[in-house]
Amino acid sequence: MKKRPSISSHLSSSKEKQSGVLLIDTDGSSYYTCYLARGLAKFRKVILYSFSEESYSITGADKEKDIEFHYIKKWLPKGYSALRGFARVFLLFFILLSAVMRSNYDIVHIHEHLPTFFLFIPLLKIQRKKICWTLHDVELYRTDSGISGRLQLLFLKIVSQPNIVGRYADRIFVHAYSLREHLIKKGLDKNKIEVIRHFDYRFLQEHEAKIITNIHDTTRTNYVLFFGSIAPWKGIETLIDAAKIVRNKLGKKFYLVIAGTPYEGYKNVQFFQKLTQDDYKSIKVINKYISSSEIPGLIRKSAFLVLPYNSSSQFSVSGVIPLAYTFAKPVIVSRVSSLSEYVEDGKTGLIFDTNNSSKLADHIIELVEDKSKCVEMGNNAHKKITTDMSLERCSSQINNIYNDIRI
């Protein structure tokens, strides 16, 4: 078995650039892909096709001279409708055709379920290009409800063909061992599935000094925070039930902030119908999209974050955990395997049984009451992400794998 070069050996020879990589994201994964491009640029030339100019700038990828950036959205129609959706897929095909026809790369690395990419696999194989695929979510999920949501899933399956991509990809990257096991059970070759931890959000800290935010009451700090898009699998009902228990026991010492907005198809779902006027004295709902400029202040002023997700979320890894760790905040997570394997129970956070609002309430009370423990766990979390989940470590691991598959 060929031994991979160590991280330190690659870092020490980073000036000797290797063959190029064509890196393509999907709409929604641009921060991750652009930040990865920044990390990979230490080792090789990166040709980056991204859906977001903002992500390219905020992640610091625009400062790397070995990244050639292409903005996909400038060629796509704006707005969303069924007709525009078909037009976007049609135009995306020609954008990707232009990308894959380039000759100055040996590896193409796509993210998530990229429409029409499967059509280029025969061409890439003939040209002996290697294919890598990062799956943040190992199962397709819908951002709409009812028939519309089912049609959305069907359309995405047709235009992305995940089974074909999975069969012909040379390596598949996932962010948790439980996700790897899930793909193996689906019949994918275990030898080509690699676990790469979701890396840090240090780029947000780098921009924090430039940020002024009025997103919430700046006089309040040390609140409990739920952050991220709101959907039925996020466990909002469990969190609200737990919050009522905590408020009855702690009174004014407890304050919860829920920051995020429902996916488009769930905006009419009454996630907060259990809340009364009294509840709103200790719970603040920020029902809006939280921009990158608003995130640092929101996270930094919190005491810890809560991820009460239910079992429907077991096929994905939340970026909220590495985000919390980046800002030295511990987390309370449900016992969903793809989440809980990121948490050292009692050290970087606490774990409770899924849907158990009583146990969640106990954990919240524990961290609200014991501030020194909360701070200590936050420091442990920050140490974990800077050693095990840093951009440098993860991008080096990916680069090593690139080298392996080219041999």
C-alpha cells in the first residue's frame, strides 16, 4: 500500500506547484468551494467556477494568484420559476462544456449535485481526467413541501444523475464516517469514499473587524443560539418545548435567539405557533436571511449554539458546528450520527437523544448555570477545529488524495 506524503511535507514543498484542478461548486456551496480553492492554491493551480462572487472575495480566495476565477451566474437568468429553471440547466451545460474542454488540469472536483455534469463523464474518462465529488448531503433533499417538493427532487435527480456520478467518480468526499457507511450500504465502492472533516470558518473572523451589524439587540449577550435555515428536520418544535421548560426554571437568566428563515417552500409553515406573548419575552426570532457580514457578531455574542435536528437530517453534516467551534462556542446537538460524531460529549459540547426536549432543557440549564464550564468547552472546541479541522489540514488531505489517484 502506497504511503501518502505527510501534511508537513506537502506544506514545506507548497511552492512547487502540481498539476491543476478544475473546481466547480453548486449554487449554495460557494463559501465552502471558494475557501477550499484558497487552501488548494498553496499546492496547485486552481481553475474555479463558482456561483458567487461574494464568496470568492469574502473567503480570501481572490487574494491567491494561483486561482483563475469564473463567475457562473453572470451567464444564467436571474430569478426563479419553472421556465427559468430549465433555462438555467440548458445554459449551465454550455458553461460546463467550456470548463471541461480546458486542458490545463488533471483533476475535476465537483460539489453536491451539479446539473448536467454526468454528461461529460465519458469525455473526461477519454481524456484521462480524474473525477472527485464532494457530497455535503449524501441524499437529495427538497426545499419545498408537497407536490412541488416531490417534483423538485425528481427534476434534480434527472438533471444530476447522482447514481452515474457515484459510479464513475474516482473519489467521493463526505464529511462524516456515518455518511461514508450510508454510501457503502447503497452499493458504492468503499475504497473510493474518503472522509474529510468540514473545515473552519476562519475567513469570517478575518473580516469581522470590517463588519458593523445591527441584526439584533447589541446590549444583550450570552444568549442561547439556534442559527441556520429553518425546515421541518431542524427540530424547532423540540427546541421550543425545551425553551419553555428552561424559562420556567431559570426565568430572566435564559434568553434564546432563533436566527434564520424557512426555505422558500416552507415559509407558510407555522414553526412558531406554540409561542405565546410570554414566551417572546425570553425568545427572539430573527426571521430573515443572515448575511456573512452579520454572522460573526451574532455568533460571538452567544454563549453556545443548539442543533436539535431530528433523524431526517442524518444524511448531512451541518456547517453550524464548525462555525461555532471557529468562534470558540460549544454546541448542544441531538444524537444524529452525522452531527454527534463531531462532538466530544462533555468536552466540546453536549449530546441529547433526538426529540427529547426534557434532556435538551437539562443541557441548556447546565451550560447557562455553569458559565466557566461553557467557556472551557468553547476553548476545547476551538482547539479541536484549529488542529483537526483547519483549512490547511483538510486541503492538504484532499491534495494528497489528488496525488494518489493520479498515480
